Amino acid sequence: MLACISSAILHGVQGTPVEVEVHVAQTALPGFNIVGLPDAAVRESRDRVRAVLVTSGLTWPNRKVTVNLAPSGVKKGGVWLDLPIGIGVAVASDQLEPERVEGFAFVGELGLDGSLRSVPGVVPLAASLSARRMVVPSSCAPEAALVAGERVRATRNLEMLLRSLRGEGDWDEVVAEASRPPAPVPDLGEVRGQRAGRRAIEVAAAGGHHLLLVGPPGSGKTMLATRLPGILPPLRREEALEVMSVWSAAGVRSPGKGVPERPPFRAPHHSATEVALVGGGTAWLRPGEASLSHYGVLFLDELGEFPAVALDMLRQPLEEGVVHVTRARPLLICRSGSSSSRP
């Protein structure tokens, strides 16, 4: 029998829909194969899914199981596909009715005890699955609800999920993270004197310009730079959602809860590597500091201490507002801040 389960994976800071096709052959030697360019984490899901199904009261089919991840030409990485693979095996082996999963998409990592663990990037994943109800672990459901709203369904383990799909139990309550007042930031009004420096900060904030502060130690460069975010305008709704997507894809929680209102401020140490600044990685492209400061401020304190190669790699993102990450395999363009960012 064949089962098709909807899911999504991360490519940079963008979610990409994926169809998990599971086929259980009735006349074949037992085995399990995953095709569709899976990485090591996806291939290892075979053992996790087998153990979880048995723990949750289901039976592992003693047949030939083939899992295809479509589109087949896109590299699949990460742990987002554990749950859809498990649901697909249950449907294809006649342990769960196909109509129970119609209109649903599944994202989550499975623990050996059947629990659903949170995954990074749930905000862009929810945005990419806009046409479907989305089942996610309860721990990351409030974050997903900020984007998907009432389409989010949350559960804590696979056994509870199966009961909810069959109509024998209720879903966990999903409440979107409530925004709270942001923590106080350094105030430019506290600075006395520094007429030229204050004027430069105000011009940079008003026009979204890059700023280079030069002077002897103790002249107030860091003091002025850390007060720049306090005079920037609040983020608009669409800008805040972009910032949330970048932070979620990086597996980093933004300060506070709910939709951010204040532009982000990032100040990496001068020992930061090129990948830490501009982003990169292997199968899972992680956003760098240039992306985490999207619509905000990237502050490079002691600029002369940064490696020359790292500074040169920042030149193109500063000009174009986008970080292009090239790999031997055609993975993706790792999107970064727009031209309105203020590094």
C-alpha cells in the first residue's frame, strides 16, 4: 500500500514543502530504504521510527518498506521528517486509515519513548505549509501559532497523536506566545556631549546607513553604537515575521516572547569565523550574524581585530543585502538581511 504524507524542510531560512511517500510491498523480503537525497540524519530515522512505532503500540511491518522524499532532486537534511515517516509507515501498513491524515502536514523529531521533540525553524516551516493543518510538537506550537494561527495542532507523543487523529482524544491546547514589553535598551538621551557622534548616529538611524566610528580608546564609540537600536523605528508586522523566521531557522530564540517589536542588535566577538558571520554549513545552512541582524544592527566592535577574510566576505552582503552561499551540490541561496538592515 502507498501513503503520501505532507511535510516540510528548511533550506537556509525558508521552508520547502516535501511529500513523504511510503510504500509497503506485500510480496518482498523485509527491508527499509529511503530515497530522495536524504542526509545521514534522515537515513538514521529508520531505527528511530521502528522503535517509536513499537513503543506506541503499533507493529513494524515485516515487509519491504520504501520511503521516497519528493521532490527527489532536492537534498533533504535535518530531523523534521521523523514524524511524517512514522505516520506514513502506519498508514501504508493499514494501521491508520488514510482519510485520518487528509489535509494534515506533519513536522517533528521522534524520541525513542514516542515523545515529539521540538525542531528548529518551525516559523518558516509553518509559513511554507499555508494550505494545510500542521501537526507540530507541543513545545514549539506557540511559536508556530504566531504564523499559522488556528491551523496548528499540537501533541506531546505519537500515541496521543494517533488517538487525536482517530477522534479518540483531544489535541493539546495551542496558545500563541503573547508579546511582552521589550526590555529597556541604552538610551541615547543619556549621552552628554558627543555632538558629532550623536548626529552621526541619528543620521544613520534615519536613513538606514552603515556607520564607521573611528577614535582613540575611551572616546565613546561603543557607548554610541549600543544606543543606536534605541532610536530605530519599531518593526512592522511583515518585518517582524521575517526576523522571526531567521531566528527560528538558526535555532535561536529571540529576546522576549511573541512577535518582536524592536530591531535586533548583534555584536559578535572579533574571533568569530567567516561562517559565523555570513552563515553556511553542510546540509543544514545556518544563518550567520549578518542574517540574525536582519532589519537591525550588526555591531563589529574593534573592527581592526576581525580577520581580513571575514571582513571581505561581509562586503557583498553589505552592498546587496543578501548572502549567497555556494556549495558543490545546489543547496540554496542563504538569504540574509535586506538593504534596509543597518549593520
